[in-house]
Amino acid sequence: MRLKNYKVISLVDHDFDDLELWYPVLRLREEGAQVDFVGPEAKQTYTGKDGVPAESDYAFEDVNPEDYDAVIVPGGWAPDKLRRYPEVINIVKHMNDHNKVMGQICHAGWVLISANVLEGKTVTSTPGIKDDMRNAGATWVDEPVVTDGQLVSSRRPPDLPDYLPELIKTMEKYRR
């Protein structure tokens, strides 16, 4: 239980990538972390691109990022929706400003771009948004997983076995 007493926000909205949402959540829970699904509305069911559901525990406005140790953002098409919520941007900015762990995979980089927290960071993502990442001031590299301080990024589902050990290791390092 390497992450016992660790609290994590997993952002959720419709059309998330099923593996990119559920694989990290299940692995972090296996390590003892409390992972809360946080979406536009509390107690709503959001459906992934492949039809797997996830029910939100809380709405964005119901959580205080001060109470959490990390935020993880799944890929898929959900990030394009998530980045439009001021509460999501505030959560991500808070995590960044307080050196809390942020995990992003695939298209999740869009959320961090909109939060304006990538300037000077080295990251990876799906190659489809590498120009967006670079235009946000990040150095983009084509690697399965990249860690820059408290930010852990990954490209796509086949990289999940590389992403999660690095995310867990980073969470241990930045434990409050």
C-alpha cells in the first residue's frame, strides 16, 4: 500500500478513453490511494468512448484541491470538454502552483494547455497534439512516459504499463 492516505482527483466527462481513465484509477486504488471521480455533476454516469461507465463522486465545484495530493486527467475526447470548465482550470492551476502531482495521458494535455501550466516543461502526449503542446511553451518528446518535476505525461494506452509505475513513484516523492 505505497499510496495509503493519498487522495487523488480523477477528472471525468463523457467520451474519455476507457483504458486511460480506468487503468490508472484501478492501479492507484491497488496501491491504497483514494481516487475520487470528479465531473461536471455529482453522482452522474459518464460514458467512455468504448461504452464503459464511470460515476462521478463529486462535481467540480464541490471539491477543494487543497484536500488532494494529485490530479489525473484521462485522454480521449473528454479533455476537450474538461478544459472549458473554469473549475477544472482552477484545480489544475492549484495542483501546479502547490507542487502537487499531475498525471496526463494522450489528449489530456489539452487541459494543462488551457490551464497555462506547461511553459518550460518537457512532456509527451499523443502526437496529434504535439504542436499544441509546443505552442503552449512545452518541449514535446516522443517517449512512452516523461516526468518533469511533479508532472507525469504519457502518449497512449499501450504506454500505460510505463506510465503507472512512474506516476506512482512521483506520487511517493511528492507525498505531503
